[in-house]
Amino acid sequence: MLTLENFKQQLPDIVCEFADVIGWQETEALIKTLGGINFDFCLGIRDSKRLQILYGIIGEEKTHLLLRRFGGSNEYIPRCQRALRSLRNARFQYEFTRLTELEHKSGRMAMIELCPQYGITDRTGWNIVRKHNQL
């Protein structure tokens, strides 16, 4: 499965630290939701709104792991747009190939199915496919 780990070289060190503590899937959810803000991992956030926000994004267990590691610090959660775009494109290409080669759908049908799912236009979808085919 494609995860942010596949694009580790595009990520800031703090994101890799988050992943070491809570895993790549949860780190992806964290940066997609809170990317671009400073988050105060202060030790006194028990039962606060910030704690509930983290619970909603990564669950209770992973939240407490983050608090143990980063408790008492204020950390900037980067947006990681380049890495997230690379991940999205790789996932899109994988799904496009699966639909067209394994399920024998036309490229147009694959675009109709995948573009809304990935929140992109068909022009972007075709550019992703074209770029992949040039490699």
C-alpha cells in the first residue's frame, strides 16, 4: 500500500518523528487536518477541546502516544503539500491502472470514477497518467 513513507524524502523531520510515534496512516490524517498550524502539546490539555480534536483525528491511543513524546512542546505541523500531492498522484495512478488493466474499464470510465473520488479534474487525471507513462 502506498503511504507517506514512500515519499519520506519530501517530508520535514518532525513529520517523520510523528510517524515513528503514531504510524504513517495517522500522520497523514494529522497533517491533512491540522497541517499549517502550531499545535500546543502541553501536558495540561486533558479533557480540553484540543484533546478532543486529536481524538477525532487519530484516536485516543495514538493521541496519548503523541502526548507522551511531544508533551510540553509546541510543534508546527507542516502542510506537506508536495508529498501529499505525490502520494495522491501515485494512488490515483495505481487505481487507474487497476481499473483499466484488471477490470478492463476504459480510460474514460476510470476517469469518471476516480476524478471525483480524488477531488481532481479529468485534465489533472490525464496529466498524472501521461506523466507516469513517460517514465
